[in-house]
Amino acid sequence: MSLNVSPDKETLSRRAAEAVAALIRHAVDQRGRCTIAMAGGSTPHRLYEILATDIRDDIPWERVHLIWGDERHVPLDHPKSNFRMAREALLERVPLLPDHIYPTPITGDPAADAAAYAATIDTLLVPDSGRLDLVLLGLGDDGHTASLFPGSPALAETTRTVVAAPAPVDPRQRITLTFPAINRARNVFFLVASADKAPALACVFGKPGGVAECPASRVQPAGGELVWWMDEAAAACLEL
């Protein structure tokens, strides 16, 4: 595990974007492609914008395959859709191949959609021994990551790649990667910015902070690299 602290969210986003670009190039050199699980939220949004502009030409986009680490069970053009955010910030602005983009299916039955998405992802990752090259994650104020919320039955999943999961906030239905899928990844990047995230971050690192249960602390990639990208406001609680 490594910790990278930046003075602000903009610097964090730029440093993390450069690291994502380098990781993509390395994966393509080693295995001919790069598979990434995308995250929602404001910090990934800025990272996606930087990938699509300042370092767009440094990335072999035609070799990149994208899935989503979690999705709200809403239409893909809904304002709260993680896919829509990524489409507007990144997908429409870079030369990704359309058949390398795997949005979460949204048909009306969350459990069926989760099973279908798991089958798609499992098939995609067969050449990679079931391992994603990179999972991008955020951290919620309550300690959740992806759509793995405190108290969720999804926290107990031990075999499936993707499950339907309830959320304590709207939209109430989510589809999420599970800990087994996340912890098989070669690399996991957490992106955490703002003082609002400090209590949850403290909980993750076993320090007093006012958050009792932190599902994010269960992200421990086996044989992979875990990197925390933080701004100073979020990291202040860690006394680094």
C-alpha cells in the first residue's frame, strides 16, 4: 500500500491521471490491453477530464476496456448515472472502441442485471485470469466504497463478481462489484478529497474519527497494489 498526499483536489487529480496513463501503457505493453473499473463521484470526474484533454494523446485508447465498479439502477442517461458522468467527461472525448465499453445493464430487475453484468465481466477477464488491471474507487462520508455500504448484505458476498445492493440514499437500488472482484485486481486506486472525507478515512486507517464501520477498509488486493490518492484536507486526520 502507498499513500500519495496532494495539496488540493486539482493536484491530486492530475497526479492520479498521470499514474493511470502510465499504468495503461504498462498493461498494454505486458498483456496487449488494459481493463479498468470506473468510479463515480466528483474526484474521478476531474481525473476523467484530465485524461480526456491534457494527456489524451499519451494513452493507447484502442487497447482500453472499461467496466463500471458500481452503478445506480437508473437509466444510463439519468443525471445520477455513473455511466453518463463518465460518458460526458471522458468517453465522448477519446478514441475508445465502442465494443470495449461495457455499461451496466439496466432493464428493471437489479438482481438479473447484476447477474448479466457478472457474466459479461467474467467473460471479459478470462484472458487475464479474472483480474482487472485497475479499479478506481471513491470513499463515502460513511465509509462505503463502490456501492458497498455499511450493513449491506453485499458485504458478505464471497464468490460472485457483481451483485445488486441496497443503498441508504437515493437511488436506493445499486449494482456493484464485490470485494472478491475488487481484491483480485492488479491495482486499486482510491481517490479521496475534502475534509468531509477525513472521518471516514480515519476509520479506514484505524484512527478515531466518528465513523464506526468502514467497508472501504476491506479493500486489500491480494497480489496487487493499493494506492491512496488524497488531498491534504482529507489526509489531515492521519497525521502523516
